[in-house]
Amino acid sequence: MYINEIFLSIQGESTYAGLPCVFVRLSGCNLACSWCDTPYAQTMASALEMPVDEVIAEVKKHKCRLVEITGGEPMMQEETDDLAKRLLDDGYMVLVESNGSVSFSGLDARAVKVVDVKCPASGYAGTFLVDNIGLLTKNDEVKFVIADRRDYEFAKKFIEDYLHDATLKLLFAPVSPGLAPKELADWILKDGLCVRLQLQMHKYIWGNERGR
């Protein structure tokens, strides 16, 4: 596998926010979103090649049973399916954060998919693979990173047109810095949306410090 970094931190996003979590950040991404906060993981330039056994050994050095496989885009690497399955078989709770542009078909259904559907301001609206909706479970989560009102309306329409009851775990996150959380909160409340406003908890604790 092409690994960017493995580290222990507090989970800052998703419904698991606030929990200790081991992050396995893979290198390489098929997108380059305008607001990406981990551009250093977009390419293989600084990747360390590691076999799955070694990745698991690194994870086990930490006294934590929650693991997130992230990137980059983890579904670009064939070994991600095997890594997730083996961690799940070992009793870990596994989250896989993905942009949804690559099929989830080989991913163990026990893994919790945290899917970041790209809105227009990212520069990659329309990249989500619609067939992946049929592979979502009630435990999976769908996130929209929102920069402006256009993104917000895009997210609302995507939910109405595609998600239906595929999952009720819907996350709206304001671009930071950019859209004020208060403004996004006002839109959500005015429209009566049943979505979770998500702020990046780790940034409130450590700022933009890498490996946190």
C-alpha cells in the first residue's frame, strides 16, 4: 500500500467525532478539490510503500479500537478492501472516508463508509458514482462540504434526488476558512433539514498541525 501517514488522534468529523481514532492516510487521489486540507496526500510523492501486514502492525501499536482509512482516496488502492476486512476480523471498528467516485463493491459491508459527495465549489461536482448509493447501509454516512449557497442547494437536491432513505446519517460541513458555521446553521434551521452540522473538531484542538 502507498501510505502517507499513520497516527493517533481525536476523530474530528462524522458521527464518531470526539473519539480517539487511529488514522491510516493513504497517498494518491483522483481529485484535487479547491478546498482540500490535505494536499500533501494527493500525490505519491512522499508515499511510503508498506505491505498490509506492516500497516496492521502499526495500527496495533496504539491502544485504540477505532480506525479510519482515509486519503487521498483510499478506494483507489486495491489493498484497501483487504486492510479493512482484516481489521474488522480483528475486532476493530473501521471507517473508510471516500469521495465516492470509485466503486465500493469490494469493500466489506461491516466497514462504515463516510462518503464526501463533492459540491460545485470543490470543482468536482458530478464525480460521485451513483451506483454506490445501492451499496450504502444504514450505518454509512454521507457528507457535503459546503462553501456557499449554491453548494447548499446542490446538497439538498442530491439528497432529494438520490439518497431517499439509503441512510439518515447526513452531514453538512462548512468550508473552513470560508463559509461561517452560523450562516450554514441558519440555512439548515430555516429549511428544517434533518442533517448534522459538522465542524472539524481536530482543528479547534490543534489547528492545521499535520498528523493531528
